Amino acid sequence: MKKFFLLTALLLAVFALFPEDEGSQDDNACDYARKAQNIEVWQKYLEKFPEGKCAFEAESEIAKLQNGTPEAEQPAETPAEEEKYEKEKEPTYIVLSSEPVLYYRPYKAAGISLLVIGLAADVAGGVTYYTGWYKDDSKMMLGGLITSILGVPLWITGAVLIGIRRPVPNQNVELSSFSVAPTKGGAYASLGFNF
């Protein structure tokens, strides 16, 4: 066990004395410079890694940024600016009618009827089954079981029918004008509606 701890301590000492190799430092610096897109960062990269893997890219990016290409004129956006830009890109929705839509349930009566019949059939089937069980009558137990099984689709269908909603027809009809004009033999009336 002492050998294991000694080996572990030696490995940690080696990693502490020789941190990352130069290749991985080059990769990290190159990635950082690409994200920053800044002249100073690219110049520092070239100072530290003149023969690095991104040396050619660094020289071309510095030239682009010094020439004032449209990409270089704008500094890197901060997270707050990016968030503001994202909010501006979101679509806006225009609500044409702020009136609430009214609904009705067209199958409510049929749904309640089926729900009550189905639940009654389940209760009656359960009572019949347990009565047959106490009397040891297999026909009565079978009848109660079949009645209960037939009751389940009835109350499920009833519950679904109760849940169906439809918009009230002609709920946006408005009276736009009403006029009465007297005439020699009576009167004329007119109604105008918007819908």
C-alpha cells in the first residue's frame, strides 16, 4: 500500500512540475484568439507561438482587422448585447380580437347519461359478482363480470363526450346600426350587423 501512495505522489509531482505541453497551450491560445477576434490577442499569440499551428491564420486575421473589414469594425458582442439582439429577432404577434372566445359542450347531456349508465353498470356488476361469489353461483359471477366489463367503455365514452368543447357560433355578431324612418303609410326600420 505504501508503494501505491508513493507512486501516486510521484505522478502528482511530475504533473505539477511539467504542466501542459506546448502543443496543448498552442491549441488553447489559438481557440481563444479565434473567439476574441481582436488584434492585440492575435499579436500576443504570434509573440508566444511564432511557428504555432495558427500562425498563418493570425497574420491574415491581423491584416483583415487592420484593413477595417466590416467584421472587424464591430467589437465582439457582450452577452447582454447578444441577449438584446435575440429579443429583437423574436417575432411579434398581433392580437386581432381581444374578446374571449366562449365555448359550449354540445354532447354534455349524452356524456352525462353514458357516464351514469356506465358507472351504474359497474356498480351493479360488482354487486352481482360478489353476490354470486357468496352464493357460490358461477353464472351469477360471470354475469356480474360481463356487466362490469361492458360498463367501463360506457363511462369512458361519457367522460370523453363531456370533455368535448366547441366555440359558440356567431358569438362575434355586433349590432352596428339601427334606424327608423317614418313614412306616409307607416315606418321603415333597418338593422346592421358586423360579424
